[in-house]
Amino acid sequence: VPDGETRLKCLPPIRGAANREGLWEGLSDGTVDLIASDHSPCAPELRALSSGDFLTAWAGISGLQSSLQATWTAAASRGWSLTNLSHWWSEGPATLAGLTARKGRIAAG
């Protein structure tokens, strides 16, 4: 992220390829068992665009609309299935939240 480019501030911060590959390794070995999003977009005026001050800029990025597609594109290129994707994005978060009795999967009933 370039200095002063506050429109890219988010939490967690944007990471490099090594971190991204580490997340895929975690999904592979079970260290990471779900994917979730902290969808936190903000208005441009909260970004401190004119000052470039990262300390006062809001840390939020709108990405929910592309998260599933981006995950599937990367997962498919690594040989993962839609079943894996469904677990990471649905069943895993439902399990974490204690909602598996009524959320997290497509089932009869």
C-alpha cells in the first residue's frame, strides 16, 4: 500500500503473497476452518483522503460483493471443490456461531 493511500486502509491490512499462501495452507491442513468477512465500507469523507493520515482514516473496504467469486477462483485453481467452498463460507461460520441446527448448509426440510 503506497504511503498516504488511505482509501486502501483496512483491518486486517492488505498482505503479500506469502501471507495469502499461508492462509491456503491453513485451509489445507485444517488450521483455518472457515472464511468470513468483516464487510465495513465507509464514505470517502471518512478516509482522510486529503491528508493521507492513516491514523485518522476509517479502516474499511467494501469487498463482500466479490469475496465469494475471488475465493472460488483461487480455490478452483488449487484443485478445491465447491464442497470445500461451501464448508469454508457457510458451514464453518455457522459452526463457530453455534447455528448449525438451522444454518450453514442446504438440506431437505
